[in-house]
Amino acid sequence: MVTYFDHAATSWPKPPSVEQAVMAAFGESGGNPGRSGHRMSIAAARVVEDARDAVAEVLGAADPGSLVFTKNATEALNIAILGTVEPGDHVVTTSIEHNSVMRPLRFLQSRGVDLTVVPCAEDGTIDPTAVGEAFRPATTLLVTTHGSNVVGSVLPVAALAAIARGRGVAYVVDAAQTAGSMPLAVEDLGVDMLAFAGHKGLLGPTGTGGLFVRPGVLPLPLMRGGTGSRSDSEEQPGFLPDLYESGTLNVLGLGGLAAGARHLLDVGLERIASHERDLVARFRHGAAAIAGLILYGPRTLDDHCGVVSFNIDGLASSDVSTLLDREFGILSRPGLHCAPGAHRTIGTFPTGTVRFGFGFTNTATEIDGALLALTEIAAWARKRDVP
């Protein structure tokens, strides 16, 4: 038996319905969606569109056609960022972004794009006013995370969207840590594009993700090719979702994603968000009493998703994570979590932190077991340091 606290990397275990849907797609929907008129191709197309409908319902997207499927959130963010910005433009982002945002932006910076990184507070939160003050006449894009993959801080996306909209600036949101874990309602948020990971909170298989694109927003595609539509033309279709879905989609994965999304709708997103907040609160309360354990991130639950980070005095994060795994069967992630800027912000670069990512399947008993394990590890570290 293991305690799985790595939902921020990918969710596990998946609902049984996800595996069943993958196997059903493998056996019953083995054709290529949109490429033929025979029954297997039509069945595969139904799998894809069922996934689009289900995820749209989870995200609160009025038109399922506004969702573009990709292999992960990183690809979706690359479409949104690289397809929107040109040399001479100015882009604003924050200091806690994942490399799936920062690496495309640094690439664009090397090609003549002006970039402003607005510092977050040490707990990973940000003042929307500071973001608005970073805008310039040449600003064309704002990119932020929704929930930090390092400290779990949830940024005020609706307030940031209002600021961006008022200045005529497009707004891209990285919802890899929050899609499926809390209600989003993309239409109400007012964002222009929102990237999601299918394999995390949405409970689908790896190799699934996507991008919500607001009507009227059309970034250039990353690649062009066969879509199964407009086959009489050598020009890329200019409509969603075909504009961004060149090549054969991951039908099996999308079958599983549809099942994961349906499971979330059955359970209820408010219930899932409340449960994860309770787990965070229980962990933070217990961890604060452990001598030698350093907690990072926001203290208020209103600003928190299901991610927590910590260190233990005298031990590297990798050592703590290894001890948790080998001695206690608790699975976590140590290091920099592909977000060096976030660790500079909270003061843990270059060593990083131990990260717990909680999911709906985790329990209060597992939290208590982890607190006992960390108490033992911290006590061992103190004794080891005594000459």
C-alpha cells in the first residue's frame, strides 16, 4: 500500500470508468476519427466529441467547439503564446510560472519580444494592481497560472481578466493545477484562452490536454496538416477545433478523459474543491507544529489549491522524499518542479522543496500518517545534527 501525494504531477488512481472507457475505445472505436465514413471511424469521432462535450461541461464552456485537444497543457500553452505574440510586442507574466509558460516566453524574448515578469509575494500571491501597472501601450498578452504547481497559491484570475480586457490585452491562463479540481466557469472568468491538462484534475490518461479559445480569438497554429476536413484544399482550415487539431487525435486517451470528466460531474466540483481544501488545512495545521519543518505558500484557504510545499531543516528535499517513499510508502515530488522562478520567489532556489499534491481520493487518515512520518524524519534530522 502506498499513499499517493503526487496528484500535481498526474492523478492516481484513476476512476475505474476511465480504464473501462479506454479499453472500450480500443475495442469498439478503432478507426481514425473524421477520416472515413465507415462505422469504426464514426465511432472514433463520437469518442472525441463526447470528450469535448464532457470537458466543456466541467470547464463551463458554452460551446464545446471552443475546446481544442492537445497532448498536454504544455502544447496548449505553446499554441496560445507562440501563436499570439510577434517581435516588438510586450508580454506580462508573473514570477511563479511553470516552464511551460516561461520557456516559450524566453524564446520569444530572444526573438525581439519585450517581457515583464511581475514579482509575486513570497507566499506566491499577487496584487492585481501590480500586474495592471506593468502594462504598456505595446502590451498584447498577459499570461499567468491559475494555481501554482509549487505552493498552491490561486491567483485572482477574474480580476486580472477584467484588467486585461479593459486594456485590450489578451489573457492566457495556465489551469493545469485547477481544471477538474475546482469550479472554473471559463465564460464568467472572462479569459481569452485557458490551457488544461487532461491527466491531472480531469482524471484522464496521460497524453491528453487542451485549450479553451474564446470566440474571436485565433492564435496561429503550431503545426498544419491533415484534419479530415476541407480535404480539397491545401490550406489549413481556419475554424475551431480543426485549425489546431492536425493529425490523428489520441482517441483512446480522449475516451478515458471523457470518463474522467463525467466522473467529476457525478461527484461535483464544489465537493472536490472543498475536500482538497480540508486536506490542505489539516496538513498545514499539523505541519506548523513540527519542529524543523518549514512551510511555504498562502496561509488562507481561499487562496489555495491542493498543493503544499515544505522543507525540513538539515535535509535536502530529495532526501526527505526518498525517506517518505522508502520508509513510509508516501509518494511525493522533490526539487524545483519545473518552475525555477517560483522557487526564487519563495526563497528555495536552487535546492527546491518537497511537494505534496492532494487529490479527491486522499483521506484525512493519510494526512495524519504523513504528519507522523514527517515528525519522525524531522526528529531524526535534529539528532543527526547534534555533535
